[in-house]
Amino acid sequence: MTQGIQSAVTGDILVAATQLNNSADDHAGEGRILHFDTQLQLKAEITLPHTTHLVGGLKFDPSGVLWAFDSQEFVILNLHHDGRIERRDEFGARPYSHAHFLSDGSVLLAEHVVGDHIKPEIAARMHTELPFMPGTQRFGDGHVWHFAADGRLIKEYATATHGGMGGFLGVTMSAVSADEKTLVYCSETGSRLMRYDLANDTQLPDLQSFAPPFPPGPPPMFFAMQYGTQGELWVLRGGSVHRVDPVSGDTLGEAPLEGFGWALIELAAGPGTEAWVSNFFTGEVAKIDLQTGAKLASVQTGAAKAVAGLAEVR
């Protein structure tokens, strides 16, 4: 069943679901993308070269090329519709995990990790090793990098980070405003929804943030976010999806999701009322109604703790 994305048609959903088959490292295994049709029937499995750990950050660029990332191996891959899989090394060996493609043909690449250490209580539970960038003693800088289409560096944005629960997470997920002036982002599992002014190269006040002491239950956490068709911001909070005003930061609506661990969101094509979400803990991928959180369709990928990318074919 392994093949490229040449059979992809509008409405199909591509899911990065690494086969975690290394008993010594729970983030390591063969890179894989599962290709489902519009009815969530499996059409293909795409095996990826060059990757060694969790693959994620799936996103189509304007020419229809699918980008995928292995931040622990410092690998960026491009999947072409003719079946070619191309490795992109011109951006340097940094822990990039996702991209944004701007209207002038340039690209933003975000670093998944930051710093040089992990909180001891988290390190004791981890069963993977974060590599230092070549020639450094740092996992990464947690910055966003702006490149021209030919790979020429335009700007390094010194984005602030929260670190997440482990203290080492950088710009793990982000969204760019329609006017391409503002980046909204988080360090996943962290309690800050941050903003950066791309036009003026400066950090902005957080859109939302929470400080301890937290109420009983899971502490406030931010995961993925995406701008909607009306300029609103849809934000995943692990167990719920929130509609947020991108200027004031006010929460305009909230819908509960079944269980906890929903970490990725991809708005579905159409009027902006539905979205694809995935649960990192269970590997489930579901289409939901954004207003109510109700599941409209769902599939179990069988890839618990391995789904790190979603992309709908447009």
C-alpha cells in the first residue's frame, strides 16, 4: 500500500503517524504518513526516508508540495505529487517542526525546542534523548526564521518561549494572521498563548496567559491554533476547543472534546464550521463541529503518542 501523495484528491486527510518501533526510545521509529480518503478509509501508507524520530508539521505549500519535519533529526522533507521525496538541507541543522508560507513566496520555519536542559522531574520520565544542534551545546533557540524561497535567510525572530511542562519546548505550534503581520504561538503544554509582531520584529503581550495557583484538575495548557475564515482564532486546550478574539484575547466560545490530549487542529475546507483534530495519547483523528465539539467522523490510527501532523488536501 506504500506510495506517494500522487493519488491525493481534495478532501483527503494526511496524518503523520510514525511507527514507534524502537524499544530503547519512545520517540524513535520509521517515519510514516497515513493517507485517508474523505470517508476516512485508508488509501496509502507513505514510508519516509531520512527520518529517525517523530515526524510532524505536515503542511502543503502554495504549489501543492507537502512539507514534513523530524525536529530531532534536523530533517525537512518535501513530498511531491510525482512521488519524489526531497530532503531540504539549505535551511540549516535546526530543530524546525513546522512552516508558514507567505504571500511573497518566502517561508517561516519555527524551532520546536529551546535551551540546553530539561526539568529533572520530566527528564526522569522521558525515554528519548534530545540532541544538541551540531557544533553547539543547545537543543535549539526556540526562534522563528524567515527564509526567501531560495533558502536565503531574511530574518531571525527572537520569539520568547514558555518551555512547556518540560522547560525545553520552543515554538511548537503557531498561526500567522491574514495580513502576515502577527504570529500567534505556544510552547505546547505551557500556559501562555504568545504573540510576535513580525512587521516590527518585536514581542507582543500574550494574547492569553495563566499563572499559578491553578484550580484543581489539569493546569491550563495551550496546544495548536489556527485562524478561521472570519479572522477569529481557534485554539486547542487539550480537552476543549476555544474561539478567541485575536485582538482582545477574549474567549468568545468554548466547546468540550471527549477526553484529553487533543493537540493538533486543521480547519476543514468549507464555511469554517468544522475542523480535523487529533489526540496525541490515543492516536485518534476526528472531524468535529467547532461550535459544539461533537464528533462528525473519526478514525483510530493505531498510532498512540505518534500522531504529530495533519493536513487536508485542498
